[in-house]
Amino acid sequence: MKAYKKEVRFTIWMALAFVLMGNAGLFFSIFPTDAMLFGFPVKYIVPILMGWFGVFFLTIVAGKIGNRIDDEIDAERGGVTND
């Protein structure tokens, strides 16, 4: 049962992280700046980097951690699978 609780907490935290990364552009529309990064205005490039690459990175992390939690759940159940 402990692994199930861990999976629920992990799912909630990852959902919040995905929402924050995916909507990073809102922070830059609230606090506009004229700074430049890699030759692009920060208000355009940072939301793209955090949105696209941030979500990509989070997807990889979520997959690895989720698989590890699923293995813990299988171990708690005694290794019984439905396959």
C-alpha cells in the first residue's frame, strides 16, 4: 500500500510540474522585460525552452520514476502480474 501512496503523490507533483513548465510563458507576459538570450528576446525564448524542452525532460523523468514505482508495486504484491 505504501507504493500506491507514493504513486499518487508522484502523480500529483508531476502534474503540477507539467502545468508550471508548460505555462511558463505566462510569467513573462506578467513581468515583461527587454533582455536578450541567445539573440532572442527573453519573453519569447525562455517560454519555448521551458515549455518544449522542460516538458520533454519532465516526460523522461516521469517515465523513469513511474517505472520504478510500478516495480515497487509489483514487489509489494508478491510479483503477481496479469500478463
